[in-house]
Amino acid sequence: MPCTDGGAPYDTDNSVQERLDKVTRMLCTLANATEDQGFGMINDFGIPRKDAKEIREWLAEHNEMDRERREAEESEQREAKLKKDALKKLTAAERKALGL
């Protein structure tokens, strides 16, 4: 890993998994940006066809997992807001009776 990737190679503050997660986010951002702008991995970047196919498959899977994660987070946020709004409607006596 080059030393210009945002941290020292032996950064003791970050675990290996945290650094891998950062690299994955960077690769995902780069791959989506190049695909969205119409750049081709094979012609523009010289990536062999087999590797380009593997990268596109990884990117599709990664994007799907990101979409599912975002949907789950949004669902959790909606649920938390509904609970908070419902609790606001209860009186102090009702909250006490319910043990809240």
C-alpha cells in the first residue's frame, strides 16, 4: 500500500479491517465515477477484459449491498422516529404505566 493513501503503512490507530474498508470505499467511488462518466476499464485504463469483468461484477454486488444497507438504515430511522413521535403523544402517567 503506498504511503500516500491517507495514512502511514503502520498506522496503529486503525485496524487492518478499518483500512481495508477505507480502500473499498475509495475503489467503489472511483469505479462508480468512471463507469458513470463513460470511461471504459478496458480501453481507457488498459485493464484486461477478464479483470474488467471481475471488477464490474464486484461493483454490481457492492452497489447492491450498499443499496440494501441504506434501505435498512432508512427503515431504522423511520421506525425510531415513529417511536419517538408515539412517545411524545403519551402523558407522563401513561409512560409511567407502560414502564417507559
